[in-house]
Amino acid sequence: MTRQPQPACRRLIVLGSTGSIGRNALEVVAHLCRCEGAAAGGFDVVGLAGGSNAALLGQQARRFDVKHVAIADADQAPALASIPHVYAGEEAAVQLIDAVAQPGDLVLGAMVGSAGLPATLSAIDRGCDLALANKETLVAAGALVMPRVRRKGINLLPIDSEHSAIFQCLAAGRSVQEVARLVLTASGGPLRTWPSERLYHATVEQVLDHPTWDMGPKVTVDSASLMNKALEVIEAHWLFDIPAQKIEVIVHPQSIIHSFVEFVDGSVIAQLGPPDMRTPIQYALTWPHRLGGCAATMDWANARRLDFEPVDHERFPALGLAYKVIEAGGTAGAILNAANEAAVAAFLDRRIPFGMIAELVRETLAAIKPRPLEGLDDVRRADRAARDEVNRRVGRTSNTVSDHVGPPVSAVPINRGGLNV
């Protein structure tokens, strides 16, 4: 998955710079640029891409003296007029990569949902190393992405805390043949102990109140449904070339152990740390070096206990869908991902109850037959078909939802035209 690291100073492009991961990444970059004598050197941020927050995107560009920016919401482009090169619209991120990216650059992929896939593929094709926080890229198109990574010989460095943990546990060069199983940990989200009926009708505000992680709305909803773990199981399958039957999930409410690797001799290696995304982001940016971080360190004196419990698949059925998708192959991952994005959007718009998200994804997977995945057009077609199927089903049921009151969640960076780029 990785080749020899690039030399010290790096050019960096951040896709999704105005989201949670992107903001944290730029905080890490600012911290690293202040580190004197850093073995991995500093960063020259040469491109930023955002969704609709032009004000923040402009601030970031001015702070890091970035001359090239992309914004998906074309209506917001005039607010960026002071920046020399602005790319706007659904193709903006791809245009940014095509204009700026050079072989050996580091591209941090943090765009929410499947919208980041075309730009990610363009970055790979241009020979850029990839720090990947967008799990949907591999869920929807792992069969396209990983062969390109291998052909180009680039570094693919995971940012998700769970996959970063596994990557670090395997960093000594151990063969995957020595791995008995990967165990991803899940916080369980804010609804972990809720009974089924209450969980099914959880409100938007209750779902977004995550106990340990501060994330964007879409990712937080996925965490509450455990769909994020389904996506991570699929991502781990592609990242580490591990069969589905060797990937497990366990609930760990403290979010201190980020994942385990169990080897065939029974030994287990885990990566621990406070629940702060700046740590895995920094590891991806500075790999293979480790520098002083800007995140809090562990307070072991107050780490009284580490709890674990099995996943309740009856209350959280989304997780089981991952294994069906890996078995089905082809476009099944694109169908699951797009169906989930559309269903989450409907929930955040208060058109369906929370418990219907997993139901809609399961029904969509049953309704649309997976096809062979040979190119980006296959992903686009599956993506569009899945969204249409979910929206059709939501149209039949939304008028019956009476539990959700209040306005929709605004400015949610999901379902922005899917893969129509």
C-alpha cells in the first residue's frame, strides 16, 4: 500500500478543507510549520477545496497564501474574487487537481460522501500521494482505487482513526498472512444504550449529540446508526487486503483504543490515544516520522477503565450490510453508500425517522442488482439509481412521519448531486 516516503518539504492539497477533518488538518499543518528542526519538514499548501462555506475557504486561503481554490457551490464563487484562481461547480475539485497537482504532492481527501471520488482518482492518476479520510471513496470504488494506487506506486495513508490504528499496528512490515483478524472499535454513538423503539424515533438533535467525537452532521448520523462501522469494514477490506470474515467490530465507549490487530500466534497489538482526529491526521501527514503533536495526550491517572461490549445487530442492523456488500462485490458498495447518503439527507431534513435509514439502505440493496465495476461510469450509474430508489421510497413514507418537528439541518454537505460530475 505504500512505497518509500517522499523527501522533507511537501506540497499539500486539501480536498474538503472547510469540513471537520479539513479544519483539523490545517490546524495540524500550522502546528507542524511552527516545529523547528522537524525531520519531515513543513508544508506548502497549494490548493484548497470546499463545499459552500466561501467565507471560511477564503480565510484559509489567505492564512496559508493559497492561490488556487475550488468551491462546489458556484453561487458562492464571487465571495472568493480576491483569490487568483477559483474553480466553481460540481467539477471544481477535479479542475483544481488537474490545474495544480504534481507527482509527489500530498493530497488530503476529506470531502464528505461520494462526491470526493472523481478528484481522488484524478490525484492518484497524477502520481500524488493520498492521505484518505473519505471512507466512501473505497466503499463505492475500492476495486477502481486500489489497482490504480498499486500501478502508480503511490502512498495511500489512512486518516480514519480506526484505519490509522491498524496501519500503525502493521507498520513493522508484518505480512497480512500473519493477521488472524482486525478488530475495529466503535464508540456506540449517543444512542448505544437506547431500547429499540426509542432508538427508531430518535430526533436529529439527539442523534447529533455524540459523546466523544466532534464531527460533521453526516458522519455523526452514521456513527449513531453504526453505518460508519459498515463503511469502515468495507474500507479495511480494501486498504489491507483482508477478507471480510477476518474483520470484526466491538463497541468501546471510551474511544481510547482505536483498533486491534490480532496475529495468528494469538498476540494482539492495539493503538491507543485520546479521541482527537488531529493525531491520525498528523501521522498521515508526517509518516514515517513522528513529531510532537498538537492534540492532548493521555491522562493515564484518570483512565480508570476500558469497556467493551458486542454489537447488538438487532438494534443496529446497518453493520451487517457491510459483509453482504463485500460478498456481492461489483457496484454493491456504490449502491450502499449512495443509498445511505440519500437516507441520511432525508433524516436530517426530518422526512423520515432515524430507524428508517438502515431499512432504506437494506431495501435499496435488495432492489438494485449489483453489476460489474469496471469504471467510474459504473459507479455513477449505481449511485444515481440508489439515490432515486431511496427518494422514491421516502416520497411514499415521508408524510407519515410525525415524530420529527423543527426545521431541517441546514448546510449539510451531503447529497450534492452525487457523482454527476
